[in-house]
Amino acid sequence: MTKLVAVCICLTMICVPAFGAVDAFKVTTDKTVDNSSLETIIQDVFRLSGAKTNDEKAIAIYDYLHSAIFHLAYPNEKAPQSVGPLKVLNVYGWGLCGGQHTVLKALFETAGWEVRYRGWSGHTTIETQYDGKWHYFDVFLKCYFWNKDKSSVAGQDDINSDPSIVLDGLKDGRVPKTSYLCCGDEAPGIVSGCKGSKPNAIAKHEDGWASVTGRDQGYTPLLTLSSGGAVRLEWKNEPKGMVADGAKGGVHTCGNKDFRNDALRGPILEHYGPRAWANGTFSYAPDFSKAGDVADIELLKAKAAGGKLVADGQGTAVFKASLAYPYAAAKLDAAFEGGEGKLAVSVDGGKTWQPAQAGDISPLVRQKYDVWIKAEFPGSLTRFALQATIEHNRCTLPYLVNGKNTVTVSTKDNKLPPDSVLSVTYAYQEATAPAKRNQYNGAGITYGEAKIAKKEATQLPLTFDIEVGGNTPPKMLCIERALSGK
């Protein structure tokens, strides 16, 4: 990017315990949902929507999930890895009916309501129970229906008793205002599906569907970052950057139908074309002359001296590069002096190791999260660097909107390593749209030059404002979280 506008804030230093990494490195805004847990999602969805009644709250959850995921395939990972609701939301952003409704199920359960699956011929739905009644929400087909008197959202048994709840729903204004059947399904098919369905028993929290588990198993979206590392999440994708099996193409199978006519979501999503996967980069290149960068490297019979890691006999250094996002590709660079060094990669947090060579290590780490790298050397390790492409869901990032955005940066304990600097960077382009338009597909929008807002913190939590111009949400380029030694 050229002609970047930079903003930088430095705060007063607070000394904290000596370690090199920060845990739960999180960036949120007052205009977006915190997707780090099911609980924070529900809290922010209710806050942003202003929902008061249970029907309003359920609709707000449905609307949120419509914004966060799209049609493609079931996301799969090889055992012992698995895909749960938070991984669907933060990593993939897509799924088929049973997977999408398992995520919706988890959110409804987190709101305190019971849920049951209800299978159709070739389609998996759910219903949730609140206010003593069952209610049908279909985030895959994009529909829900108010009862004829508009007193509550209908359940499938209500529809079976009176199909006009569905057939006259659009005419009577009892359907979603913007997303109703936006991907091309039709009302008679919903009536037919409900008629042939039978409800399952009330689901347990752990109950899932197909490849999507009811809750995440061994996964957290919260980022642990070692000093010398930076995670940059972009709103674009790279060729071959999609890591999941069985998801050919990687683009929403219905194009941009889900936001083209949506005045709420369209302005946020239209800058990037049809919804698809997104990529970013992870770089980890600790400077051995900086105490902060060395602090989180596990050393055995070795120490930092003269800008190198120097062995006392046979030295070992373990670099922890585990992420909340799967590796799509990676290159490793390492240099040794005073004898031949060896490299190895672990994808299970150091339980087992595979020999590696400097260069392309993509086959060892693709679609993995818990990546560690070990260097063994008799003399010294003079250089270590890891550069990776990672995958994520851009629709759940803390994007900016036009106007004032209040950003909060935090970590698990809001304490920083004493010898490191934590920074957050936003890059975006302000956007101006025509005064009158009927569709949200990027037509007629003009963009300003790329802008950067960078904040460096020596005290947490850090809160700051970003003022964004234009008359429509900006085109987001990236958000980066970094930790570097002094």
C-alpha cells in the first residue's frame, strides 16, 4: 500500500512478570460482535440489536448468523481435530444445513433455550423453545415466520396446522425484512418440508450434525502470540489458500444473493464480491538480541549471547507457533554456525516430532493449529524465521464502519511482558456510495487511498477511537496484532 496515513499512540509502561508471550490477545469494537466465545457473541448480539423480548433476541441471533456464514460444504478436519461452532465462525465461515444449524443451536442454547433437531427429506432444521412454545428459524434457507396474529415466531407444528403462515407470509409482512429466501428457495417447499418432518428429542449441548460438533473440542479463537510474532488477517484470499477438504471453489454457491438487496449487511459485505474464504499471514522472527523475543523460546543447554542462541554442548530451542487459525502454507528459515543443526516440527503441541528442513514445510503443517518447531545445534543458531499463510473468516472480524469506532485491545490478564511492545494495526479505504441505489454490489462506489491506524500499547486494556470518513462502511484491508521485543 502507498501513501499511508499513520496514527500512533504510546502509553505509560507497567512492569509485569517476565515471559515472552501474551494470551487471549483480543481486539474488539463497539460496533461489532466479539466472536471469541459463545457467551460474548450472545452478549454483543443482544447489545447491538437492542432486543428485549425473546422473539426479538432469537431474531437477532438468526440475523447475526446470517451475516457470519454462507452456503458451501461441511468443513472437515482429520481426527483428532474437529470442527465446532466457534471454529466454523472464526476459521471457515461456511457450512451446509446441519452444520449451520448446529452453530445456531449452540447460540440458542447459550441464550438459555432448549433446542431440537427436526429433519426433513434432504434438509436438517432446528427449533428452539422459549415462552412455552417451539419456534422455527432456518438460517440455511433464510427464513422464519411470524404467526398470523404476529404474536410470536411460528414453529413447524404451527405451520403444519396452518400452511398459510408460510404461503401468505411475504404478502402479510411476517417474514424477515431483508434476507427472506434470498438464495432462491420457495415457500411451497418449506410447507412440504415441515409436513414431512418429525421432531427429535431435545438436544444435549454436545450434540452436533455431520462434521460439526455441538461444542468446540480443544479449540479456542483466542490468540496466544510470542514476542517477535505478528498475525495479519486480510479481507482477501490467496490461490490455494483454502485448507478444508471437500470445499471446492470456496465461494458462496449462491453468489452475492445473500447481501445484494440487504440494506443492513450489503454495505459491509459488498466491497469483496461473493463471500469466500479469507487468508492472512503469520510471521515469527524473534531477534535473539532482544530479551523480550528470547523470553518465550524454550532453551535447553543454550542461551542468548551476541545476537545468537549459543549451545552449551548440544543446545535445543523450541519455538511455539500455535495459532487460532489453520496453516495453509509455511516457509521456515534457519541458519546455524559451528556444526550441523537439525530441525523438527510438531503439530500436537510438542507430543510428537517430524524431521524438517529449512524451506517449504507446508505439507507438515497444512490445516494444523498447534505448531511447534524445534532446533537442535552443537554450536549456535544465528537465525530463525517462520512465514505462513493462514485461513480465517473475514465476516467475523472486528471491522470498522463509517463514523466513530471505539476499539478495545486486551489480553487474558491485561499484563504485558516487560521487554516487549504490543501493537494493533488497522488498514482500510474510506468509501463513498451513490446517494440512491437499489443493490449492494459495489457498483458506483469510489474508494480513497489506503489508511493505516496503528496503536502501540505498554498498558492494557487499551481503548482508542478511529474516525472513518465516507458515507458507507469502508473497504477493510487488514487487521494486524503484533508483539515485538525492545
